[in-house]
Amino acid sequence: MRKPWRFAPRPPPRPQPPNTGLSSTMAPIGKAPPTEPDISLTQQLMRFMVAADVYEDRLVTMTKRSVGGKLIPVGSQLLGAEVKGSDIDAVCVGPGFVQRHHFFSSFCRKLAAHEEVTDMLAFEKAHVPVVKLTYKGEKDSVPEAVDLMDDGLVRGLDPRCVRSLNGYRDSQQILRCVPNKHLFRTTLRVIKVWAKKRQIYSNRLGFLGGISWAILVARVCQLYTNATVAALVTHFFRLYSTWDWKNPVRLRGANWRDPFPMMPIMTPAFPQHNSTFNMTRSNLAIISQEFVRGWSITEDIYSGRAEWASLFHTEDLGQKYQYVLMAGMSAQHSHVLLF
């Protein structure tokens, strides 16, 4: 007789009531100064991150941040939370007479003809229209005059243009909402590395993308204004292990109108929307289990029963799940498989 199928082995949960009150309050709930264990464990965590080689070389980081002019960096690059190997996400801003079909036709042809551009793919009909490419060369910066944070700029704009611009606007609003940008960026790097190691960092696969993780971390930074990185990581897992997902995670006040949210995480810039629109019940269950596991391990770290490396352990999917479906893909040309 076969055993009943499960998503994954679940750590022993700690009985806690759903966390409903924190979804409505914007005020900090923890202002206590760091303790000696907080400082010591933060130093240990930073040494682990350096040893794990997750930081880029300074020259690579400076080259990426030199992007300017009509290419506006967004996401990890703008938030200052990029890790080694991160893509450069940017919004292309041009004059009003340039239409989307111009960008995805003549401009893309010029890009493809550039000798330093390779592996280029254009997705004009995607939820957020995007061009993916590999570029090797020098980048010059030109001051950008337009104020992309002006809400009037997106009023009446095509929805796909709004989604593209809000990549920049959401990142800027997140930085404005956190009390300490350095602590936010460092904590976000830790959570991003953890999520990738635990194989739950992917918006395309129905998990959470970069903007969702940034909002979750920023909310914790709002609630615990004086906490160290180690304490923020622990608060992160404790908070979301007990979160009532009928309530949205949000950084600013807003009216919630979505009647059937699965895991609502609201972007901060106008117009606000749910960043987890493609979340599924099965993926929510997996993420919830990972939050519980993270809470259990960080508590063990604080009590001296575990090391930081145990938090980032990557499991073999063949050992984790009872049944595994493997899909293979092949193509005559390698660029077909890039997306």
C-alpha cells in the first residue's frame, strides 16, 4: 500500500495563533537596542556570507551600477541587494512618440546587430514586456531629468508600461519605507540566498520573485527598527511562520480589493497590486513549511544548537519528495532554451 503523498517533510510546528494584528498596523513593535547575542550572531552570519562567496567583485558591481541615461536600474540593482551572478534589471524610458512596437522591432534589431550583444530574446506580449540579453562592454551614464516617482506619470498610461515603470517606482518606495537602508539591504541579501538555496526563489515557477522577497523583508525592518541583521532574519521567519495569509503584507496603507488572494503581497507604488498573482496552493504550502523550518533553525542558532550553514542547506529533491517528475528539453539552437 502506497504512502499518502506530501509536499515535504515538515519540521515540528510551534503552535501559534494566526498573526492578524500586524497586517493593519504601520507602527514599529520592537525598538529595543541590540543585545550581545544579536551582535555576535550577526558577525557570524556576515562571515558565513563572505565565505559562501555570494558577494560580487567590486569592479563588477561598479560596472553594473554605471548603467544610466534612459536605462533605469530596478530590482536588486536599485535596492543595492544584488548577489553574485544577478541579472541587471532595467526600465527603458524614452520620449512619448516612441511606441512599444518601435522598441520591439527596429530597436531590438539594432541591439541584435551589436557585436557586444548576445543571447537576445524579446517577449513583447509578456505580462511585463521584456528583452533579455547578454551585453559585454562599457556603459556611459547620462543624467535623467524625468521624475519617475510622480504618480501623474502613470495615470492613464498603458497598463504594460505602468508595470514596467513600477519596477523602478516600487524599488524606490521600498527604500523610502525602511528605517535603515544598510540593514535592509544586508538582510535582503541573506533572505535571497536562503530562498535560492531552498529552491523557492522563482516568480515564473509560482514561488516568490525578487520584489516579493524585498517587500517581506522591508515589512520586518519597519516593525523592528533597531534590530541587527541576525535578529531581523529571526523575526522574518517568526513573523511569516504565523502570518494569516488572508491579510496582505503591505508597506503603506491601501484599500485591498482582490476577493481571492492566495498570498497577497502588495507593491508600495501607485497603483498598488498583488505581486504574487500566480501563487498556487501547493507552492504556498511549500513556502509556509520553509518559513517554519527557518524559524526553528534560527531559534536553534540563538540557543547555540545550530550554525548558520544549516539554514542554507540545499536538499536533494529526490530525497525530499516521494515522487519527482523530470522533464527534459532539447532544441536545435541553444538560444531557444535561454528563457
